[in-house]
Amino acid sequence: MVSAKIADRIIVFKQGAIIETGIHDELMILEKEYYRLYTM
């Protein structure tokens, strides 16, 4: 997950569907699926 912090765009999939997109900081603020996976 460290490389996710420097990615231009992160796309989070769940069951084949895109559920979130953004950069690391944006997705962490939302505290949704990306946040949950990153903070495991």
C-alpha cells in the first residue's frame, strides 16, 4: 500500500465495480473502503 500514497490516481474496486477514485489524501478523508483497507 505504500506505493498507493504516490500514485496519480487510485481506483478502488469491489465486486467488479469502481466504488472510489482519487488520490491517497482524498480517499483517507472519506474514511470508506480505501481507508479501511489502508488502516488494517
